[in-house]
Amino acid sequence: MNKREYLELYGDVELYSLGTASVMADLQIKKGLENNTVTVSDIDGSAKIVCSKRNNKWFIHSGSFGNNEIFTWLMGAVTGDICGSIYEWHNIKEKLPENMLCTRYCHFTDDTVMTVAVAEGIVNALENMPENWFESEELRNTVGDSVRKSMLKFGKMYPKAGYGGKFRQWLASPNPKPYNSYGNGSAMRVSSAGWVAKTLEEAEILAEISASVSHNHPDGISGAKAVAGAIFLLKKGGNKKDVEEYVSKFYDLDFSIDEIREDYSFDSSCRGSVPQAVRAFLEGENFTDVISTAISIGGDSDTIAAIAGSIAEVIYPIPQDLRGRVIEKLDENITDTIVKADDFIFSRFADLDK
């Protein structure tokens, strides 16, 4: 085994992490069964007891193993990024079947790296803050400093992830300042803001803070708000109509993917990619259909798919096989950060009705 013994999956049950379940358990159980190191027993038709044959440690898993019905946080953006990674400079203009998503040559890019970086920065800042933190300018600045710190940390850990030229300069600066960018980087990395927030106002504030450390142009901030707000609305029980009405405050969504596909070309601005990603979500019938639709228009494929996927995962489960293929592309730093963020969200919304 590797990956730190499957992220200590077979540790004491009281140490078992809900975040680990949401991100890693399917892949871990699958490998355990293949290696004949675990047994899996039904409890009530949905939850299962997983037990290690080596040390008899156990835990209860109520996620998607065998029923394909788990909802996770942050994996939507990561999945979109990885699936779209090989098409950014080799655009396609057709929808792909699920088995053609996340293939051998797919890999995570700067979209994944900065998504987890922003998540870490927000979690680290909010862990010990009061619920009304955003009413204080000082505490808002604290969150911004934390996000900036994590982005710089992850940028240095993954220097060749595929950043744009100006953002590479930002990462390399000894004292990085926002550079008035309206690029889609602010929107592709913002999904944690929508998940962590307890109100739409908080989601929008977190989005603006996470954007403004680099992308402080009004369009860069609007792109982040549109995505975070859409995630928040769906998380609270909203539907696609709610998302369309909300995002329409920022962008014109009066088009279809079929109408733009033939002539759409690379556009890394928020205005040129966020509404297209949202439209892919609105038209998609399930998670893989959303990702496939987003990739099919060409352009900045990994980022458009990451944005679309970050919204889609709120209401559509990521198919188990696809999740397993995606997780295998990630390293321990990425998965550990996603697990920590998921655990924080679980702790904030213990009574969240998924």
C-alpha cells in the first residue's frame, strides 16, 4: 500500500474522518477488496461496515460505494480540471462519453492547485473566527492574508502547474499585489467560498476576498461571486432556475451551447468563460454530461469544465468510476487539503441536508 496507508483508513474508528469518506473511501475500499485486505458488510441497505482483515479495525461508510450516491466538496472543480486538461490546447467540438473522461494522459493543472489553495486559506482563517467575522474590516483582511499565503505556498509547491504569465509573476513576487486581472482564475478557484458560507452575503464576500488578492478587476470579482453564489444557492436547496436568475445579474445567459460551439474560441476572461460554464451546467443532465458539454465548446477547456463541475457537484453525484480515476491523479498534498476542507465544512454544517 501507499498514500500513507490509504490516509490511515484503518485507524481507530473515532479518528475516522468524514472528509476522508467523501473524498477517498470509494477508491480505498475498492483497492482493499482487490487486495483481499477488507471485508464489507451491509447494515441497513445503504450504510456498510468496512473491516480490515489485518487488525480488525472498522468504520461505518455511508457514502457511494455500491450505490453511486455521494456528494462531495471541491472534487467537482478538480474533476472538471483533470478531464479538460488535455483539451485546452487541443480543443474538441463534440461531447465525450463518460469512459473518455479522465483518460491516461489527463492531469491536474493550476485550476486544481489554486482551488485547494483557496480552500486551505479560507479554512485556516475561519476556524477560530466568530460567525459575523465579515462585519470587521480587520478580519476580512485576515482572511485575505490567509488566502494569499496559501496560494503562494501551493504555487511554490507546484511551480509548473500551468499558470498564466502575470500570475507566475505574482507568485514570484516577494510582496505580491493584485494586478487588476479580469481572468477566469478567480472563478475557477472559488468553489470553497460557496460551500463554507452560511449566507449568500458571506459567499459573495469570501468570493470577493479570494479574487481580490490578485484578480481585483470588477469582472474578476463578478466571476468569483457568480460561481460561489450559484454553489451556495444550490447547497441551500435551490434549483437551476435559481442559479440562472442569480448569475444573470452578472452575465447574459441568453444563448445555448449548441449556438456558440462552432464559433467559440479561447477566451480566458471571466466574461468570456464563466457564463459558458454556467450554461453547460444548466443544460447538463448529470455530472458527466455537464463536464462533457463544457469541454465540447473548446476554448480554455480545463477551466470551463472546472467551473461547470464545481457547480454541478452540488446536485449531481460524481460517478464512482470517474471519481476513482480522478483521485488516482492526485497526490497526497492535494487529497489531504481536500479532506481538511471537507471536514471543516462538515463541522460547519453538521445538520446539512444533502
